[in-house]
Amino acid sequence: MSNEKRVPVALIDYGMGNLRSVQRALEASGGNVKIVRSPEEVGDAEALVFPGQGAIVDAMREIKRSGFDVFLKNWIADDKPFFGICLGLQMLFEHSEEGNTDGLGIFRGNVRRFAEAPDCKVPHMGWNSVSVVENNAGTLVDGIALAGESFYFVHSYYVDTPERDIVWCETEYGGVKFASAIRRGNVFATQFHPEKSQSKGLKLYENFLRSAEA
């Protein structure tokens, strides 16, 4: 997207996200990235990105303190372009077993911890294959295989949702098939880290930014 308009992106800083790697990846994919610490700083951004690292207990406290809890609910309700990463996926749901914490409740479902087992080390860390739910694929997977593409994961908790219509991608780990990405309209969120997933991750960000300016 180097010869095209760069898409204004607001990247939320809640004090513990992997901001710089996400910022660099978004900029390499065609974004004009502004790091924001309050809803007032979002301004005329066309897309909102929530990076994800850290504990959900601390993240939810900071989101509420800054007023981003209400802002995020309204932004997503208005179907504006949003991309959540890892914790940015989990906090969209009703409740997390991590710290017995309530999320934003935008979607129905719970965040559960993987059960330790000889063949299931926690956290789930490293490359794992992702399968796109074909009837919910959309244009964000242009240039990405619908099955068998690998992305990079770092997490101990996974989303368990009854809302099958929002499940965008699925992954299996430790005998559990979980929603590794969700989408509804212009709202997307992944359990994996596109910014750590090399060329396919950058392609996903590029597709998201193209959709945001459409």
C-alpha cells in the first residue's frame, strides 16, 4: 500500500500491550498509526486496534479507568473497523476464568484456561495451524489459505462461545478446538498475533486496512 493513501489507525495504549511491534507491523501494512491513551485522542481515525498482552484483570481496570470500556462498546456497536489481538479478543466476551474477571460482554461466551496435560503445555506458545470457517471467510483472508495456514500464538486461555456465527477461524490445541479468531461485520479479533506471524500476519493487517478504507 506504499503508493496509496495510508489509513489512519488508532492503536490503544492501556499500559501493557506489545505496542511497538504492532505499530511497526501496521505501518508496514499501510497504516498511519497514532498511539492513543484516551478516547478523546482517537479523533478521526478510521480504524481502531487493541493490542493484547498482560493479564485481563489489569487490562480491564485500565480500560475502565480511561473510559475505553464505553467507547469500545459504542465503536463496535456502530460497526466501525476494529481489530483486537489476543487479550483484545478475550476482553470482548462476558467473563474470563483468569482472575474471575468480567469482560466487556459485547459477545456471549467465556474465556477458559487450557487444562494441563502431558501433550498440552500451558501456555500454548508457538506456531499452530488455523482453519478459516468458509461461510464466514470474507476478504480479510485474501491471499491466505483457508486451512493449514500457521500463525503465532502465546496464550493460556481460550474463547468458548455459543455464537457460532461470529467464529471466523478455529484452531486445535490439547484436544480442544477453539475460536482462534472472530468477526462480525467490520469487527475482527484474533487469538494469534499477526505481528509475530511474518508475511501472513502482515497480509492479514493489510487486508484489514484495505477493508477499513473501503
